[in-house]
Amino acid sequence: MKVAITAVSGQLGSEIAQQLVGEIGAENIVGTARTLSKAENLGITVLPGDYNNRSDFDKALNGDEGNSTFDTIVKSNRQTEQDIRESGLEWSIGRNGLYIEPDVEYIEIYIKEGEIANCAGDGLCSYTTRSELAYAYVQLTAYLNAAFGTSLVYEEMTPEAYLTFQQNVNGEFLGKVIAGIYIKIRNGEFNIQSDFEAAAGRKHLEWKDYFISLNQS
């Protein structure tokens, strides 16, 4: 039996692939990627997989290997899940929380600006570190200050102002997606019960331990 990993060239997909190679062997893994060259170092079979081209997935997920965004994004993911359920494949689907890494990678800009600015307010969010889930965005400021010795403050923006800011920085589409994420946090839509321990068989990594590991790396 082979395991298929979609978007294998991404940061999460590649980490999953590397983990699985050690557990079931590269020969038992098939990945899909929109840009094949970005996944060529994984040592597994990688086939075309552009989410705008269903025929890519019909071919990849049916075993023909040739011998070898934010509400909009959610709706697309749900359709993908439905397609997988109806495909006849053996499957399991993980619905990940939001990633914390982009905020950590943004630390230099936060330091430069002296604040973390978005429109999430004091809304709660179940974050993930690509393998862990956690608490809320507002708590992030205190953790970053403790880990990096900064004195950042949290600056709440209105949803409208934050949308304008993000679209100026990241363009109309991506800016709308990012702003939409924080608006959903503001509305409490990401404050969900985590099933991580039941799925992974271990407890979450504590935030303090996560940030300590960042400083040591």
C-alpha cells in the first residue's frame, strides 16, 4: 500500500514525507506538487499536482505513475476531502490549525515596528507549529518577548484597517486571505478543541519549550 502526500513541496508536506520515508520507505510514498523541482530532493516519486487541474490528481491518486485562500480556501479543502472520501482510496484527513511559524519568521519586522499589529483582538485561536496545536494569538506577544528579549506590544487594528494593510503589503488576494484569518480569530472561529494527543499519542509541546528550542537552534 502506498501513501499519497499532496502539496509535498510545501514546508508541512516535505516534513511529512521525510517522516514517512523513515517509517515506511520512500518506495511506498507518492507525492504531488505543482512545481516538481521543489520536491526533487525528497527521494520519493513526485507527480504533477496543481489544485487548478483535477486531471493531475485523477492520474496521481489512481496509481497511474508512469512506472515508477480564506473562506474560499476552506471551501476548496472541503471539496478535496469529499473527493478523497469518494475516491475508493484508504484515507485519513488531518485538519490543521493555523501555523505559528509565519509569526516567528516575522520577528525582525515586529522588532523593527515595535509592535505586533493585526485585527484579531483578544480572540482565541488553536495554533499549530506544523506538528503542535496551542492557544491564542494575543498570548504570542508575551512568548516572543520572553524568548527574544524584546518589549513588543500588541496593537489592535480594526478589520478594515488590517485588510487594507495586508493588501498593501501582500497584494489583493493574499492580503484578503491573511486578514480573513485574523478576523476569524477575532470572531472565535479558531478556538477549537484539539485532537492532537488522541491522533499523535503524545501531548502538545509546551509553548515555552518550543520557543526555547528556537533560541537554541
